[in-house]
Amino acid sequence: MPDPNVIVFDTTLRDGEQAPGFSMRIPEKVRMARQLDALGVDVIEAGFPIASEADAEAVRLVASEIRRPVIAALARCSPADIDVAGAALRSATRPRIHTFIATSDLHLERKLRISRDQCVEAAERATRQARRYTSDVQFSAEDATRSDLDFLCLVVEAVIRAGATTINLPDTVGYCTPDEITEFFHAITSRVPNADKAVFSTHCHDDLGLAVANSVAALKAGAQQVECTVNGIGERAGNAALEEIVMIAHVRAERAGFRTRVRTTEIFGASQLLSELTTEPVQANKAIVGRNAFAHEAGIHQDGVLKDRRTYEIMTPESVGVPRTTLVLGKHSGRHAVQERCAALGFTLSKHELDRVYRKMITLADRKKSVSDEELAAIAREIARTPASSDSSRPSSQGPRPAQEAMPAEVGYGHGV
Ligand code: KIV
Ligand code: ZN
């Protein structure tokens, strides 16, 4: 039976680190590499050794310490790049040289200023040179998805003949749509005569917000390796987010058609560590790892989650390493959440007390974005001390919030609705 697991190639330390604001120093890269190892990724791209002495040193250190995954180093199709990458990987147990050259006419003519023939020649030469360092050679055709298909097929055939074992076809500028990527992978793998001799890989950028959808489409179309980064960091709008790809396979196994070996419970730790090392916050509503990914404030949602979390959660926070579901108390919260939180803080409230605490909490939430446990406890203590008759928050005969009164008490819309 074919292995349902795809190869997860993590490029957080290379493509991710290349993005403005995300650079890491050598010890930080080594720390992140340890976490990627704990996460269970199959390949760690540790850096681009020719880029700087620090990058080369980081690759050397990661290669000598991290023994389980394949350690990859990036190199252009130039002799110096390949030699420096080969040297940096010397102590790796499973070294991979990842060499690349652009194949689109736009990049060849305007950026590299070389002909198609020169491109094929450089690609073949670099692949052969890399094979002298390791039997694991990856070739990437930069801007593959905007390349002429016949020419791309010719390049891919040539580098496989020269010894490339993985062929990566990046959507470098995040231009493709999922249906196009599916057609693209089918076309290449059916037209290249020696395609069965290599593993095909996808590497998608997020310029149109389609990196993950495109990666999944490529995997469905036969790619066996997916390149991605923690928190989706990377050039411009970033790369496909590792945590999203992994959780699509986990939560929607029947639709995804692929699996990964990633330990999902390490995902949140990896995301947090990266954010700490780069001092770049994770977007609050980022899928899987954002601080709102498992947070509920709206009364209806809080009530649902308290009764059965599956009402509003398609995966458990624990499954991705998030300690617990967060019920945020704010102006949209309901009585059920206030009661639960008060109980957790040690307050047993009568129905009437709960009503008073709830009203005070909403008044406070009108001024603040959210109400903390300390603030809620202070309200609950005050209500416990204050006789109901002297409490100004007690409902008047008409009731201060008619819209709320019309709602079932345990749901509560706050007054945001
Ligand atoms: O986006 C890209 O084309 C790349 C290659 C160097 C693999 O990052
Ligand atoms: Zn890239």
C-alpha cells in the first residue's frame, strides 16, 4: 500500500527567515531547529550558506546537532554556492543540497539575463556537482508556475537525468489558483518521461491568500512533498502555513487524501517559540495558532461551547497544544460564561447575584475590551458584600436593557446585537 504520509519540508529557517523582521541569530536558529525536530517535520531547510558566514554557521550547527530529519541547505546553480552548501552540511546524518534557478522567461531575460540553453546547462551542472556531496539533491525551478510548460518539462527531465531526487515546482509569486495548480502538476508529471524517478514537491507563496489551498491542490494532484513554514512566515505575504496544512490532513483526513507525521500537539509551542525568537506577534485571528483561534466571546458561542465544545470548535485546542479553550468576557458575553468563570474563581452565585454580576461586568466591558479574572472576582466580591437593595445595578422596573431581557437568560447577547 502506498505511504499516505507526505514529506513535510519546513523552510521557516530559510524562506521564513528571509522576510523583513524575521531574521534570527545563530543560537535562535538552533533553538527553533530543535522545536522543528520535536514537531516531527521530515526536512528542515536550515539556511542559505553562501548568503552569509552566520547563515553557514547556523547550517553547520543544526546539521551537527539535529540527527533525525533531513537537513537541507539552499544553493543557487553556481559552483561556489554548491561547495559552500556541501561544506556546511558535512556533519549532517541526512544532508540535502537544494539547488535552484529561475525557469520563467521573465526571470531569465530580465533578472538573470541568460538564455534558456544557459539555464538548462547551469541546472544540470549544479545538480551533478551537488551529487558529489550527497545522494539527496533537490532541484527547484523558481517561478515554475509562470514558466513555459514545454521548457519547464525539458529542464525537469534534464535535472532528473543529472541526479536530482526531488523536483520542487514553486509558485514563487503566489499567482496560481488551486485548479491551475492541479492541472500544472498533472501536466508536468505526465509529460516528463522520467518523472517516476523523483519526488515532486510544492512550494506556494501567499500573495493572493491561496498558498495553503494551492499546496493541498498540488498534493491531490500527486505532489509528495509540501514546503511550508511555521505561522506561514516567508517572503512578502509568506509561505503556506505548516499548521494549516497539517491540521487540514488531521481534521479532514477523508477529504484531504494525505497525512503527515507531524506531532500536532507541538504546533502551538512551535508557533509561540517563533514569535518569541523573532519578536513578531502572531496575527490574533490566525488559523490554528492565533490567540482568537479557540477564544469565544459572543454569548451564543460561549453558551454552545460550555454545553458541547463541538458546536463551535472543529478541533480541540489540546490537539494543537493550546492549553485550554478561552472564554473571553466582554460586552458580547452571556450569563452562562459569567457563571462558569465565577464558579472557576470560587464564587457560587444565586440567580439574582449572577444577574447583578453580569450587569456590572457588561458595564465594565463597555469601557474595556475584555474583563479579566481579577476584575470579575472584584465584582463578585462586591456583589457578595452589597445588599441587593443598595445595588445600583439592580434592574429597574422597566429594565435598562430591554433587548437583553427578551433573550433567554442563559444565552445573553450582551448589547452588541
Ligand atoms: O519561492 C521560491 O521560488 C523559492 C525557491 C528558492 C525554492 O523560495
Ligand atoms: Zn519561496
